[in-house]
Amino acid sequence: MNIYSLYCRQLGQDPPWMVRRCIEEERSRQLDLSKEKNVIHYHETAVKALDIDSVEGRYLLTGAADGGLAIFDVRNTSGSDKWMAPVVCTVEGKVAPGHQYMVSSVQWYPHDTGMFFTSSTDQTLKVWDANTLRVSEQFNFQHSVFMHHISPMASSHCLIAVGGDTEHITLCDMRSGSQSHILQGHREGVLSVCWSPRSDYLLASGSLDQCILLWDVRKVRSCVASLDQHNGKQASDTPHLGVSAHNGSVTALSFLPDGLHLLSFGRDNRLRLWDVLTSRNTLVNYGRVVNQCRVGCQFALTRCQNPGFAFVPSANNIQMFDIHEGKRLRILKGHFRTVNCCAFHPYEQELYSCSSDCSVLVWSPAVKRISCFDEICWSDKQTTSRLQAVSSYTEDTWSDDDD
């Protein structure tokens, strides 16, 4: 953190959010495998999904290939630097009320840590009471479920979008406990779904048919756009043959925090950034990013916007990108097998990842221990000249009548 930014904040020239953004950006750039914080090893099979609650930022929810679930407390209350995050509670797989087969996705309720959602290839979506670890609601399907998502900001509905091994997307209503309606448009199974953080009714979906569709669930013809990687004239509100977002199945997608852009990841080993308002490919070049996920996966985005960073699972590693420039900044190495999911902690600027090697790793900012803060900051000639320029505005230039 440059002392010049702190000095401008003290003088009132910069708003508080600018200093916070600079700190978050610097901490995000320094992520490395944590030497002080770890998550206790619990799962004996591949860990397929994880999520951090957005209310307290304290509880980490994980789902495994054997249908098991676990909740970890990732807040360090021990007072020690080196610390192991303990297991708070678990649900065994293949035994009721747990899932019978692989847990494909997990998600905390965005507004309360008293509820979470899990979906599985056992053709069920379960709504859990986190306090009692009982299933309060269960939705049954005729197909495997690959991904579900509930809107992080919707106040007008409680719909859960569910994608799976079928051509349509199912919307489940938590209030009525029923499947309200379906969205038809894809030609093969749906691997990823994501609600917009900007609009209550805007939904994006990616499929095995290489298409990304945007939906307005209020309309009779819900599909409002079919994204075309070539920005051709055929891109419209109806999927067409020859119009595709990727040259392979779309395994992951997510809206940026402002909701104006959509980032997608395909089996063609490409990342693509889309302008949501115009439905056009921004043509940002991220290079080749290896994608070995056969079904859905999950990448993580930082909360800061300019610049914003994406952490993308790529084989056994995690690649860090500048979202808008496409520049690869770092490669995080630590897992021994395919990385399945990443989740970014917005308050601590920490990254959590899970893999087929049965582990959950923590990536924390590398803390630089400075013995003499003033010597480091004032040794920068450019910073010193800027401070002198700023100080000229605060000098006492009033004259004394007695003189």
C-alpha cells in the first residue's frame, strides 16, 4: 500500500473506497499457498464443490464424490498464527439424509447462514436447515443435476435455477416447494447456470451444445439472447445452428460483480468475456487455459472491479488473470490432481480450492514483514515528490498583520 494514497485519504482528496480497493488489489496479487492456515483433511474422496457464506464469511461448505458434506469454521479465533480450520459438522454420503451419489454443487443461502443448498447426480436438490442438519425441502428430478444457483440479490422471487442432464432448465420455487416452470432452448445437457447480480430476472446458462443463452424468466419467450463467439449477424433471441459461444461444452460461467459482463469457460480451453448489454464477445485474449472438467466446474472472481481478477482451475493448477486485459498474472501450484472448484473470500482476500486429490487448500496473501516502514515508503523518489506537491496545498500562507 503506497503511503501517498493514505496521505490523500487523510487530506480528503480520495474517498475511503479507493483506499480499500488499493488494499484489496494488492492483497489479491500476493496470493500464495498459505503456510499458516490450513483446512483439516476430512473427505476421503474427490472434493467436487465448495462455497463460503457471504454473510459472516466464516463457514466453508464442501461436497464430495461419495455424497458427503462438511462445514468448516475458517475464522481463526485461536490467537495463534498457525492454525487448522476445524470441521463444525458433517453429513455422511450414501446414508439418509445425505446424497447417494456425487455432490455436484453447493451454495449457502445468500442472506442467512441458517440454510444451504446441495444438488447431486442422484437426481435431487436438497434445501438444508444448517442448525439441525435436516432436509427441510427436497426437489426430485428425472435426470442428474449438474448445477444449481439461487440469485444473490433477488427480492421479488425465491427461484432456484437447476441445470442437469437434460435440454431444459428447471426453476424451483422455495416458497411453494414446487417446480414453477422450465426454460427450453438448449439442445443438450446444461452444465452451468448463473443469476445476474444486477437484475432479479436475468439468468445465464451454458450447455454441452456449446451455447450460452441469456434468459428473462418473466417473458413467455424467456430466451433473450444466444451469444455468438464471432459476433455474427445470426446471434439473436433464438439458438441457431452454427451459432456457438465456444467450440466445446461450456463448463462454467459467472457474472462479474457489477453484472455488466459475463465470463465463460469452455472445453475448447478458452475463457471469453461477454458484454451483457450488447450480447457481444469483447474479444479479450486470455490464451489457452486447460479445461479437464467433464461436467461443471467453478472459478472465482474478486469483488474489486478495476482491475478485477479471475482464478480459474486449469488441470492441477489455478491460473490468475486480469479480467479486462486478459493478462495471466500468476499460476498457483499446490494440488496433485484436477482442481474442481475455487471460491474467493471477499473479506480476507483469501482463495479456497478443492481438488480430486481429496484436499481443500487455502491461498493467502504473502505478508511482507517490514522492519522500517518509513524507510521503505520514503525511499521512492516519485512518492516523495508527490507528497511534497500535496503538502504545498496545506502550508500556512496566511500573513501576520503585526509583521
